[in-house]
Amino acid sequence: MSVKRKQLGFIQLSRTTLWIVIIVLIPLVVVLNNMGSKTEKQSLPETIDKFDISSLSIGRLGADRWIKLPGSGLIALSVAQKRMPVSRIDIPEHQDFSFSFRNGMAVTRVVIPATQAQLEVTLDFLDQWLSPVMSDDVLVMSGEVDAGMLESVRTELHKAKGKAVDVAIPAPTALTVIASPSFGSPEQLAMIVAADILSHRMAGYDLQLRWDHQRTTSYLMLNTTIQPDWLTEPSEQEYAAALQPLKQFADVSLRSPAQIHSYLTAMAIYDLPDTFMSHQTERLEALTLQQVQQVLHSFNK
């Protein structure tokens, strides 16, 4: 499908928790104050299509990435910029829209039915919402897409006219704030398992543990100070219990278009290898109890 523009009038993450090698909740940022009066949009019907991630081919154009999902009937498009849109504009109908911060970048995501008309409407919307998409910005597309479409979309968005300001995210605030190792690294995977063990030890308390990935450094945050007895050496049973749901998830290779797009966006934003999505089981099998124990002990520093 080529991207052809024509004059059109200006006539929503889903929150997906992917607890495997740090595909976790991207905090949803409410941007309605920066938009027009339309605040309720029609949701897209859920797709029942699943795709085997072990057989998907990831395309690259510079830092941009794309995956073709034939038969999905959708086009998902994400743009990550170091500038935050501030233009006031209505969201078109039939468009699933979300906005968040990730790795110090402002991420706009749009999912639409895979039709030429909807793509044109979306490009007109993004032309007014985004500032010009530059070479250091990241474009991610999945669904009924190909390399030519991604290249054409980037060319169009380079001419965007929206207003923007530099991304500035306040420092994280919580009683306990723990900086995470690099996103997608084996050390961060160990931290995910350690955090799961910690959360089970905290069961029965009115405590909250959450991840924050908005900045260039990710953080694990708790609404309490950590007690020393929560950080004792984990047993083999605790370790196995924390790993089990991750392994079960990794062993299922079928993923929805929304999950695949979430993976692909994180891979592009953090410059992770193309194997990050398909080699989940291998990364878990390489993890050791000693690595998790070391991370858990570091929480007391």
C-alpha cells in the first residue's frame, strides 16, 4: 500500500502487561488537556488474530523498525520523539490513540483499520499533532505494512507542523526508589524476578510495588521502606515460583498484533536486537539464582 496524500477535512497502552524480559506496563499519560473537545473515541474491535513471533521477520530502516502481519487488518504506528507535542487537536474517529513517555521520549501510538482512507486521515492528524519527525526520532509500524509504506510515512511526518517542547519528566518520587539496570539486559531480568520475590514476601501488607520506564533510567518504586527480613537469600522454591509464570508466558509463541507492536516499539526505542522478542525462553534459561540473589541484596544499599 502506497501512501498518497489528498486534502481531507478534520472532519484509544491499551494497557498490556508483558512480564517477560521487561515488557511491562507503559504508564499512560493523559493528554486530553492538550487536545480539543472530543475526549471519548470509538475503540477498535479486538482482533482475534495471533502470530508466531518465531517466524516473524523484522525490517529496519535506520533506527526505524517494522513487521508485516498479513491478515491483521490493522496498521499500528508509533512515533518516539525527544519533544512532547503540545498542539490542541481533535482525535479522528475510528482511531485507537495513546500517548506515553518511554526512555525519555514522548511516544505517540495510533492503531487504525488498514485502509488507504484511514491512513490518510491519520497522517493528516499526525501532521498537525507532531513536530517534524527528524533523523534521531524513531518510527515503528506493524500490521498491513511494508518497507515502502514506512519510508513514505517518515517522509510525510518529516513535514509535520505541530508544536512541541523538550521532554522534561520530574524525578521519580516514592519512599523507596531503586534504579534499574539497562532495559532488556540480563541484570534487569534478574531484577524483575527479584522484585517478584519481594512482592510475594510483602503479601499481607498494604504495600505497592511498581515500575516506571518513563526516563532513560527505569525505576522500581515502593510505597514503603524495605525491611531487612524481606531481603534474605531466596530459596530454590521462591526462585522457581517467580520463574514459572515467566516461562509459561515465554513458551507460548503466539502473540496478538498489539503485543507484537509493544515489543517492537520497546526494541526500537532501546535499540535492542531483533532476537529480543523471539528469544525469551533462552534469556530465562540463562538466568541463575545467584544473579537474582545479588540483585535482591542490592535493594538494601
